[in-house]
Amino acid sequence: MKQFDFLILGSGIAGLSFALKVSPHGRVAIVTKKNRAESNTNYAQGGIASVTGRDDSFELHVRDTLAAGAGLCKEPVVRTIVEEGPARIQELIELGMKFSESENHSGSRVLDLGREGGHSRRRILHAKDMTGREIEAALLNAISKQPNISIFENHLAIDLITGQKLGYVSKNHCLGAYVFDKKGNCVETFSAPVTLLATGGCGKVYLYTTNPDIATGDGVAMAFRAGAGIANMEFVQFHPTCLYHPRAKSFLISEAVRGEGGILKNLDGVAFMDGAHPMKSLAPRDIVARAIDSEMKKTGADCVVLDITHEPANFIIERFPNIYRTCLGYGIDITREPIPVVPAAHYQCGGVVTNVDGETDIAGLYAVGEVACTGLHGANRLASNSLLEALVCAHRAAAKAIACLPPEAQVKIPPWQSGNATNADELVVVSHNWDEIRRLMWDYVGIVRTNKRLERAAKRIANLQDEIREYYWNFIVTSDLLELRNIATVAELIVRCALMRPESRGLNYNLDFPESNPEWAKRETVLRR
């Protein structure tokens, strides 16, 4: 058994920030599915929203967040995260993070602030269009200097270990996790009085997503199986602009492209957002994604285009070097021709129920980042608020965990038992079910929903879960099987939450209930095992 004071599942901005804060107070283990830099953070192009400009204010940022969240944001949480953001960003800069700068009117160097959909001011701090990669690099560099931190790469958590599951205590206290070592092909036991879920989101539950392959909803699924509350999973944000190309896989065209003047048009060159929202192509993501979906269905086209060719070529190349190079590799010169785009699953606004300090309803278990549901995002995340939330809540969770560090549980944790499980005889079962879940979620539980489609999805997912459950107990675990089990659980939670909400609000648009219901203005959809 591997014993630590703090066990962190995930190596994105939330997990790494938490690790740095708690490392002076004990031994820290970071468990990550692939290499330490592989996380949703690493793929974040846009940046971090925070009040920096002279024409901006906390009140404006709060107002924009509440407007995007369509009535479901928790205002005290929003205010806390917005107001504490600048201090956390300053810490990031002190770690070596270099945000893009520009010259002001007097010739001084100042932070170059971008603007994205739903924001009334320029407040997005960025490192060109590779912000997440630069943040990840700065944090990993700081982590490498901390002797108390051990990183376990190619390790995938299977399930949380709780006192209630072991039958030792009545209170549901988290004691650690069983973890699959992919290279060693064995299951190890990690114990710790404090466990942090920083596992990111669940984009891979959908057929088309901007997320990397690791985003299989592991943290939400594990927390649900352990008995934690899960809320608002119906609110899956579809990014409006994913590159549409037969050879491109999950490449995001940052919202900042629209922030810098990009215009959405149909294939005939008509700007269709003008009548959809007063902010036109800079409308909040839920509105833009639905408008694109409607335009594609109306015209029968496979995509729409994002046109920024009216801006100077040198500006486009300087501001979006990664997007420019990637598109050019697919034969698209974005300085001379519009970019073909489609919506794709992007961000999970619901998750494990926590307070602003990352505390769940299981003692010793914290959750921070996309895996958590703090109430910041409500029914629709405001662009670039997610990295801000991860920084602020990781800081607060670390402070709470240090102040309330529980003693090591004096219980014996049994090693993982494989029983009579054997090696799988037909792996096609796993790959087929994986594909079927992602396809049915895309077809039945996408941008626009109906109760009939949701009920059809629920029945099929229940049947698939029976097959997966039988397969899980009969055969020795593999990473593919574990991730399949998790995406099936998350798919079930998304469908159940969507069926619970009898209205359209934010990211949950149901043709059977096309209007918002005032009675549900502050009601969350909370599920427990």
C-alpha cells in the first residue's frame, strides 16, 4: 500500500495548484492517466478571465457571469471567485507564467487582454492561443522543485475507498483510491486522509468533442459510486467552433477568434448570427451553438464557416500562431479563406457537488475544477471562467484541507481483489459499447433534445450498463474497460438530469419545453446513488 498525506487524482491546473499549496504540509501523490502534461488545461487556448483593465470591474465580471449562467449561478460563489482571481493570477505570474503583452498609447508594455463571447469588456489574459500549455509548463516546473511531491504517470484511478464501503465507520469518509498501473498491469492501493478529485470533464462521452482522450468523466463516476452528490449534469457546453476537416481530430478554434472580429457565416457567405442575438457572433456559447445547429439543419450543410479574413494577415498570424499553423497544415490559410467549423462537446458545467472550498459531502474528499459543481457556471459557463475557478478553488481547498487535516484512519484497507476474473476473451465488446454510447449521446442527448430521444437513450444506456457490469466483474480490468464503465455512468447521469428538468435553460434545450420555467430558476438537478 502506498501511503500519503494528500492524494491528487489529475494533473491539470486544479491538481497541480493544490499540490503546490499542500506540499509543505505532507507527502503528496499526483496520479495521472497519461503523462503529467496531458490534461484539459494543456489544450485550453483562450485564457483566464480576470478583472485587469481600467475600464473593467468585479461588478461587471459578476454581471456577465450571472447573465451567461441563465439564473442558476450561485451569486456568493461567483463574487468570491471573481474577486479572489487577480491574487491567484499574480501567484501564477510569480511562478514564471508569461501572459501576452502589448504596447499602450504611451509605449509601455501592458497585459494584452482578449475578449470572448458573453464578456462586456476585454478581460482575457492569454499567452497567444496556447495559454493552457504555458500554464501547465509553469506549474510543472514549480512542481519539479518540490521533493514532497511524487507523480505517478500512466496510472488510472478505479474507485474511491471509503470507510462506509469497507464497513468500518458509519460516516462516509474517503480513505484513498484503488489505482490501475497501466504499465505494470496491476492494481495498487493509495491511502491518504485527504483525496482531491481534479480529473477534469467528460467530453469523450460524445462522438465529437474538443477534449483530449483522457476526458472520460472518471471523477464524477467514481464520486457517484462512492455516494457523493452529483448536480446539473444536463448542462454540457458545446463549443460552437471545432475545426471541420476529415483529418482533424478535436481541434478547437478558440472563441478569441470571434473576440478579435471573426464572423460566423453559412456556406453562402451570409452572416446568420445578426438576427440571433444582439452580440451577434460574440453571443454566449449556448446561443451560438444552437444557432449553428439550426443553420446546418436548415441548409443541410455539414458545417458553417468562421471568417476573419477581413483582419490584417500579420495580426492574425501573430495573435493566433497555433491555429494558423494547424489550419495551414490542413490546407486552410485562415488569412485568406474562412475556417470550416462545427459545434463539439466541450465543457461539463455540472459535476460533484462542492462548496467554494472544494468540500464534497464525503469527509476527506475534495473536488476542484471541471469535475466539480460549485455554482459558478450555472446553466452555461462564461468563456474562460474555468481556469479562474480552478485557481481560486484549488487555493481555498488547500487552505481548508491544511486547516482541517484529519488523522490517518486507523483501519486496514484490504488490497484489490480480482477474484476469479480472467483475461478478456473478446475486446470487441468494449470497443463496440464505447462507440455505441458516444454515438447515441451525440444523436439523442446533443445540443437540441426531446424527451422521446432522452428516454430512448436512457433505455439503451441501461442495457449497455448491464453488459459492462457483467464484463467488469468477469474479466481483469484494463484502462479501456475502466473508461468505458465511467463514460456509461456519466451518460446515465446526463440523461437522468436532463429528464428531471422540465424546461429549456442555458445549455439544456428541450423542444418539448422550449421556454424557461420560473419555478426552476434556482433549482438544481441533484442525484445520489
